[in-house]
Amino acid sequence: MIKPGAKNLITDVDGIQVGNAHDETAMTGVTAVIPDSSAVAGVDVRGGGPGTRETEVLRPDCLVERVDGIVLSGGSVFGLEAAAGVTTALAKMSRGFELRGLNIPIVPSAVLFDLLNDGDKNWGDVPPYRQLGQRATETVSHDFGLGNVGAGYGAAAGTLKGGLGSASAVSEDGIQVGAVIAVNPVGSVLIPGTSSFWAWPLEQNGEFGGEGAPQLTEDISLEAIAEGRLMENTTIGVVATNVAMNKAQAQRVSIMAQDGYARAIRPVHTPMDGDTIFTLSTEKRSLDDPEPLALARIGAIAADCVARAVARAVYNAESLGRLPGYRALFNKN
């Protein structure tokens, strides 16, 4: 049997902590996912408009085997600077790839577009992202909030307030899988004309309101995008597991985990989105034989965690600026 972990957060995976920081004036933020020690990582980029840093290093044929953190940030191209803040903070902790007495942290990152929300982006010569990244790293914890938090602070999900979501799953035989997702898609997380999430069949213990199946009086609309914020999008996230794997295997888990976006967002992977998922392995537990079946199992669990995390992000988000929160819009408070 597989159930949510004790916290129902990615930090239910042994060896994972998360830090968040945001800027209320700019309506943006940063999430840092930091393993206790360097971790094997993979990535899959599927959207048509990605913004990433150091994803090439995660290719199975590249030299570096492990990373020291993953950064999710608002701010589009400006937000790529958040990884520099995380890198600086980790170097001060003597974390990173050691070479001739130097510590060189490896910190891949991905960004979402939140530049046109109601926040003040007149930050002059110094965008806040480097500082936010440093602060997020210095405040990592096993506990963190959902909704208007970190990289999800200024996010939007279609015409609803988006946010940061997380979910976990733990098996009786000790496999741990978790996801943290910053949800900012052009598509909708709700079934048209209802307050039901596309991810409703996967809900655990009422984690996103227990709305359940939609009460449909007519066929679901085939119109994929009724309205939205075209060119202002992207959903990004991190999956983690305690199971040991190499970079190629972590990449395969990322590929499978992208199916979680498809279960929770419609449409997804559009030309306007830069949908990206990283996978971290903390290597606390061996990969069971036969390997392909064990890897497929982890990827399937990861996809469900991603879908649940997407719904939890929107369910927990509060209204901000012109964007209504889910609970406020449907009187679920």
C-alpha cells in the first residue's frame, strides 16, 4: 500500500529540505530544494517556452554526477539570477564540487513568468532574485507552507491564483517519493464549468478540499483555452526519491512525472509554457530488481504526486491582486 507521508510534502523524502522566500512588493518569489548532501539529478523540459540554467549538465553523458540544489523561481529571465544567490549561500556552507580547495556548487534552475501580475517590477539595476535565492537557502526546513509561497507567490493558474504545491507518497516497503510544484500554466486546473479539479481522482484525505467528481449537466467543453494569460506562463517543479539511481534513470523519472501535469492541467506543454521537472535521488535506498519495473513504479508514483501537488497549489492559494483564489471564488473557506 502507498500512502501520503507524514507531512504530505516533498520533505517526507529522507535527505530533502526546502526553503522559500518572496518579495511582497514585486509579487514574486523563489523556492530552493536542497538535499542534505549532493544528489543525483535528472531533468525533462517539455514546454515550448522554457527558461532554465545548468540543465545541460544533467545530461547522462556529461561529467558532473550530482547537484547541490535545485531552484524554482518567478521572474522569467530575471529569476535565473536566483540560482546565483543559492550558489553563493551553498559555497559559504562548503557545499559543492570540490576542486583544488574550491567548492563549486552545482545548482540547476528553472523559472516561470510572473512579470505582468500586479507587483511592482521597477527594481532598477538590481532585481531581487539573487537575494531571494540566498534567503531561501539559508532558511531551508522540513516544513513549509503552500499556496502564495516561494516561486508560487506571484503565480497564476489560467485565470485563478496559482501557487506552490507539494505532495508525497510512501510505500510499505520503504520507497519515498515527493514533489514540489510552482503552478503557473496557461491551462486550467479545473474541469470547465465546475469547481472540481482535473486531478480529483488522485486526491488523498481531502488534501485539496474533497470536492470530488464534477456534477455535470452537459458534456465537458472541448474548448481548451477559453481565456488566459498567453505568453505569461510555465509550471516548474522537483520530484525527489530516496531510491538510488543514476542520471539516466533520474531523467526517465522526470519524463514519467511530466504525466502528472497532464492529469492536472488542460492544456499543458503548450508553446507558451516552459514546463520542466527535475528529479533528485538522495540514494538512501537501493533500486530493487528487476530495474525497469522498479523504475517504472517510481515514475508512476511521481506522476501522481505531481498531479496532487498541482491541485494543492491552487487550492491553498489566496487571492492576490486581480487574481482570485480558488477557495475565495467558490466560497470554500
